[in-house]
Amino acid sequence: MAELQRIHATNIDGVIVVEFKDRRIVDELIIRDLGDELLSLLDEDGPNKILLNFSHVEFLSSAALGKLISLRKRAVAYGGEVKLSNICDSVYTIFELTGLTKPEKFDIKTDQDEALRAFA
């Protein structure tokens, strides 16, 4: 996969695993670039299995949540799915307060291995 500025993406058994390079995702420019890079991973004809690994993320803004919601909607529209893993307590609280921890919103797993198994 091509080198991206805001994320590192690798393919593990047909799942695109995304690790975020920024610890704090709050700046408008970072969020815009992040959204563009995430959407560039999707393929209308592909399986579109995406795992977002938040192990490096300490904080993200509501605007960043909007980009994640857009990614999920597009992936589902293409017949794919998005799972999240390795979310620290402070970031999980943001997802919880916004109702995004519900299974119909985001499938959140404790760690990357659990999330990868859940795609099978």
C-alpha cells in the first residue's frame, strides 16, 4: 500500500488494518487529510474489511468522529464493514457519549487479534 501521511495501512488476510500516526486528532487540517486517506482505502468492488487500530490515539475530536462515521457508511454501502480496536479509556468515553459504541454503529473489540478474528 502507498505511504500515507496520517495513517499506516497494511493488509492482513484481506483486512486493511489502519494505525493512526497522530496521537491527538483535533486539528482541522489533520482531520481533513485523515478523512481523505481513510476513504481512499475503499474500493467499490473490493471486500472493504477495515480495522481501525487506535493504539496510538490519545484523543480525537467530534469532527474526527464524523470522518469515521463517513468511512463506515461508505464501507457498508460497498458491502464492507469497519471494526475498531485498542481504544484507550478516554477515547472510548467519547464514542460512548455519542452513542457510537452500539453494535449497529461500530463493532469495537479489545485488541487487534480479537478484531481480526471477528472478520472471519
